[in-house]
Amino acid sequence: MDGPAQPWTVADFAERSGVPATTLRYWDDIGLLPAHRLDNGHRRYGPGDLPRLELLRMCQELGATTEEIRLVLDAQDPAERAAYARRTLPLIQQRIGTLQSAALVLEHVADCRHQDAATCGAWLRTLLAPAPG
């Protein structure tokens, strides 16, 4: 089924999103990504469900718990969501710094001609250098 006028089955949405159908059903069952239901109970999704799915996946990738994801998606109190964001943002920024350092080290390792890290040492200077940006 194509086009916004024709809702997608769970299988269609799974294919379009790259999320397994079992996961979509689970997220529907626990209310994180509610499906539209036909009279016969079959689940349907549409293009409007994609932004919520992407936000849900991002939260998951960041390590958020189910309740934290629910807070981000559906907080009844915007102040509660904002407090969560303020608590979480420094942790995410720290992880970004760690990943940037890891990328610099790996860039060096990819071109390093030494047998191992002990004989090179430059990887350590790369790791200890301030991250860009």
C-alpha cells in the first residue's frame, strides 16, 4: 500500500522504518507508538507516525528507559520533560566528547604503521589532545 491515503500494515511500516514488526507491536501494546486500529482490530500506521518512531528510536539509542521515553513523548507536565532534558543533556554531551576522541584515535590507528600501541605512542597523544569544536 502506498500513499498517505492508504494506511500501512505493521509489515509495511516495519519495512519502511527498519523496525521489526514484533517491536512495533510491542511499542503499540505498551503505548509508546500507538497504532490506528481498524474495526477488525488490525493495526495500521501512516506517515504521521514516522516522526514519533524516529524520536522513540533516538531515545532508545541514547539509552533511555521505557519510562524516560514515555516522558519525552507524552509528558503531561512540560516542566517534567524539560527537567529530564536538562538532566540528560550533559551526559549526552559527555558521550559526544568521548566519541569524538575515539574517532580521532581510530583515524590515527587506521594509518599507523607501528606494530602496536606500545611502540607508537601517537595514539595516546591523539587521545589526550583536546577534542575539536
